[in-house]
Amino acid sequence: MSLGQKKRVAIATVLSMQPELLVLDEPTAGLDPRGRRQLIDLLRALPVTMLVSTHDLWLVAELFPRMVVMDDGRVAADGATEALLAQPAFLEAHGLESLSRYSL
């Protein structure tokens, strides 16, 4: 099985227990573009609250209306994803690359 398939099986296993909250740590790490897209589509379709720890701001921008930025164990910001992602200097100051860095 590919890494993406293994991640989907793990999520399906957890979902079979009907959790109220799904906690994921770097869910897109190690995935190729196709596997990443499939995982994002799966997560988008899930009717469950998610708490996701990730550096993948493209994932965050696509799926989550709210984000919390942590830095050195402290909350640096908590707010609307769109508003926080619109602050490249803030993101970079807290160890994140802004999405605008990759705009073509």
C-alpha cells in the first residue's frame, strides 16, 4: 500500500469508531501530489470536527476557516484563516512560509 492509502485506511479505522473530533498531525507529510489531493478531498467530505497540526498552509487555506498559529509553545494568533494568511511578514516571523511566496 502507498503512504496515501495507509493514511486513508487509518482515517477510516478511526471514523468507524464514530469520533466527535478527529486529530491529525501533519496529515499531508510524505504524500505525492495525487495522494495529497485525494487526502484533502477525503478530509473535506468528512462530517466531523478536525484539529490539525500542520505546516501545510495550502491545506489550511483550502479546508479550514479558522487557524491558530503556535510559536515556541505559545499561541501567536487565533483567527480567520484568510485574514492570517494575508499577513506574509507575520507568518514568516513565526516560521511559516506565506502562500504569496509561491504565487505565479
